[in-house]
Amino acid sequence: MSDWLQDEQVRATIPQVEASMLDAAASDQPGFEEIANWLIGAGGKRLRPILLLLTARSLTDKEGRKRAVQAAAAVEMIHVASLYHDDVMDRAELRRGAESVNRRWSSPIASFAGTFILARAINLLDSISPKASELAGKHCAALCLGQLREAENAYNADWTIEEHLEMLEGKTAELFVLAASLGAMLADVSDQDRDSLITYSKCLGLAFQLRDDVLDYIASSAELGKGSTSDLREGAYTMPVLLCLGQNGQAADELRARLRLADMQDADISRVVEIIRNSGAVEATEKLARDKSEAAVQVISGLEDHVLRDSLANLARLSVERRA
């Protein structure tokens, strides 16, 4: 964070966001606080709260900065809640380098904890303004529809690239858009700047997710802090899989045949990964991610605030250069 984030005030505010998250997720239920704080305390990139704080950086009064911190905390809590539910759906055992909540406790407990964190996040936003919680409801609904669309297309080897990108806009980009929208609302930016920030955040979210899909094939589980083949086992075909399937030739045919296996063994998974790595699909996904990143940079080139513009540009580039 120290190299790319030029706004010193935003950098100094991150600990306040962490504290606000822990405070909002507090509970009198014995033993439940540890569960609710399991992923909050595990750290993370905090890109969504940073995006919100950057878009709201023109706020200088104490009350305005407080609202921005609360909103940033709420957006990250929504993201954390989605991870709890993701891990239940994927039956994941690792998250951020530690046991997932569903692995350490149980899937029902993880589901309840995720819903609890989401509810507390909405409460926090409602304390800022009804408009803030209304925005969150809208974007959370879009996120859920994106996840639902992915679930409905499990094991669908004929999913088009365009359909997949539309799903990613809901599943991943919507929370980035929520962060930018809340920051723009709190700072009362111009309509033109707000539209630029929203378009930027959508491109950023897509670039971020596509880089995630690349990392499944070039990074280790230790670097990722989670299993790297869980999507394949659960039939959630990511961009490298779909791009490989869309090719003509023996590799695509073999991949399709392997994916049809009713019970994929470790050897089958290893072969699928090898096929995809050798097909050029990972590199093609990386290029698509970089294209989205550069589109994000271009759309904010007209922002007058050079610190905001440069930090956002750095964030977009970081999203496709990271190893975890």
C-alpha cells in the first residue's frame, strides 16, 4: 500500500476503518464475536474501503470524515459477509491463509455469521443516511444475482465470454461500484466526476476478478491463501477455462471431455490445469484484465484532483500486477 497510495490521509485512516468494522460486528452472544471477527481480523487488501475513502477525499470536516470511515467499514463488511457465504457454497477450507469459518465451525454457523455481518453493515450505512443504505441494498441485490447466475451455470461448458463478463459485473464489480458511489455521494462530487468514478470502479472490479482467475494458474495456494482448484471442482468455470474451451483443436476437446467426468480425481484436475496453462488462455485472460485496467485509467484521466487521479490509476495497475 505504501508505494501506490499517494493520499497520506487515506493511508492514516485505514486503522480507523478496521476499528469501526470490529465495533460494528460486536456481539453479546458468547463465543460469536470470534466467529464474526474471524475474517475481519485476518486482514485483506482493503481495496474497497480505500476506493471509497479516495473518492470522498475532498471531505475535510470531522463529521464528514467520520461518515466516510463508517461507510468504508460497511462496504468492507459486506465484502467479508460475501466471503463467508462464498466459502459455504464452495466448501472451501482455506481463506486468507487460515481455516475458513465453515471448516473451523460449520457451514450453518458460517452462513449465519455472514448474514449477521451483512445486517450490521446495512445498519451502519443507515446511521449515515437512508440513501446510503438504499444504495447498499441495490448493489447487494445485484451482487446476489451475479452469484446466482454463476451458480445456475455451474458445469456449463458452453457459457459465452460476454455472458461470463456480465456475471462478473454483478458478482465482483458491484461492490467496487458501491464503494465509489458512496464516496461520491458523501463528497457531493459533480455528476460528471461521479459517472467517471462509477465507470472506473466497474472496470477496476472486472480487472481485479480476471487477475484472480489468472492467479489460480500461476500462483501457489500459499500465495493465494486459499485452494487454487476449488472453482474447477465446483464447476465454476472461470475465464481461462472458457477461453480454452472456445478454441478449436485437440486441447479444447480433451478439456471438454475431462470436465464431463462425473468424479474428477486429482490427476484429472492436474491434467485440466496443464491443458489450460498450455493453451494460451491464461495469457489471454491476463491481457483482458490489463485492458480493463487501462480502460479504468483512461476514464479518470479528466479528474482535476491529481492525487485522486494518480492513486486511482495506481490502484488499477496494482489490481493486475498483484500475486495474491
